[in-house]
Amino acid sequence: MADGFPGVVHVRDSKAPHGPALFLSAACWASFIGQLKPSHRD
């Protein structure tokens, strides 16, 4: 979760900490991560 932004996930490239960032709702992030888990793959 992003500091100061409840319910928001802040995504950025750790090699470029001052570069652009993507902000996603916690629900959107959970859905994305859920699709990556092996149990959901065909």
C-alpha cells in the first residue's frame, strides 16, 4: 500500500525510484496478482 493513500498500491521500477509510478486500487492489484498465481493458470 502507498503511504498516505489508503487502499492504493503504488508500483514503480525500483531501479528508477524517481521515475514514473503507477497507482492501482487494492482490488485491482489483488485481481492482477491472483492471475499470476500458478493455481489459476490453465
